[in-house]
Amino acid sequence: MEFVSPEGLRLDGRRPMEMRQIRAEIGAVSKADGSAIFEMGNTKVIAAVYGPREVQNRSQQISSHALVRCEYSMANFSTGDRMRKPKGDRRSTEISLVIRQTMEACILTHLLPRSQIDIYVQVLQADGGTRSACINAATLALADAGIPMRDFVTSCSAGYLNSTPLLDLNYVEDSAGGPDVTLGILPKLDKVTLFQMDSKLPIDILENVMQLAIEGCKAIASYIREILLENTNQLEYRRGV
């Protein structure tokens, strides 16, 4: 199947180095301490953060830093697939762990000893890049909750199909079986917090694909800063500052 036309266009009309349209909204869940919706093209994710709060299970309490927990799930209607996935299936457990470890790299947990931070992420609509969308939503929700962070974590995927590096894969491209990379970075600190690759790539091609994913992450970081600044300005306006 041809994923890039002779004119250099992908199946959805984008250029190889073009991201899907991104959109975010803060404060989507009123009872959560922080929440956000994040969209990457047709992929839509909601995240809610509760905490810092008292550790519910005292045996899990850590005296030196906060306990971070994460739960990832997919809404049954998110893919149009009628098969119901059991709660706590292996893929959901693995993605929950990936998101938790990625977020722990940015949260200043040592400032919140003996406390617990719960991150809930649900995919409402899936069209590729759900892992990255979840991380971006969780970052916004943590910022909304006022959780202290070293830097924002932003995530984006890139792949290699038809001998062409492609940024921000949709579901059809992601399902094609070609090599793809999911990256999470701390853009200000210039550090990688997440690196996942599905299959092997020659090192020179891997460098190109990684660089493309990094550029995607930085573009998302810039957008997240705009959203947070806009949200802050709205709050100040309401308070009459």
C-alpha cells in the first residue's frame, strides 16, 4: 500500500513532516484537582488528576517523596470495535506503567512526601498516537492541579513508511507494521523521558525519525505553554487582577 503519494502527500493529505491538528482544553472535570482534554487529529483523550492527598493505603506511603499512581483505560466506544476489552488487560497495565514512569520523571515528588497523586487517563476516541495524547493530557492536568514539575513532558510519535520518515502517525499508518518511535521529552531541560520503538531501524534512519519526533514534541510544548498562559490570563481576568 502506498502511504506517501508521488506528490509527497499522505493518505490524510498531510506532508510527511506535518502534524495533525492539536487542540486542548483545561478544567474538563470539575471535581478533579486538575484535568484536561487533549486532541491530536481524531484521537481524543481526557485526563484527571487527584492530589496531592493523603495516601489511602498506609503501607504504600513513602516518607521521602510522593506516591504517583496512574490508570489508563479506553472507552468501549473509542475505536468503533464492538469487542469489549476486560478492565486491567495487559496492554492497559503496560501503558499505565509507561505513563506513570514518564510523569514521575517530571514531577518534583520530593516536595510532596507522604502524599499520593492519582492520574486517570481515558481514550475517548482512538486514531493512532493514543500514548502520546495521554501523556500530553496528563501534563496539562498536572499543571492544572498545581503539581510542581521540573518541566512539562510532551510526547509525539514518528515512523518510517515507503522509505519516508513520517511525523505523528494516524491509525492506518500505525497499523501498517512499519517501524515507529514514541518519544517523550522535557523540552526545556532537553532530556528524553520516554523512548519506545516497535521494530529495528538502521541508525542513520533512526536519527532522522527521532529528530522528527523531537520537533513534534517541541511544537506540542509550545502549544501547551500557550494554553496554560491563556488559562492563567482568564483566571486573572475573573479575579479582577
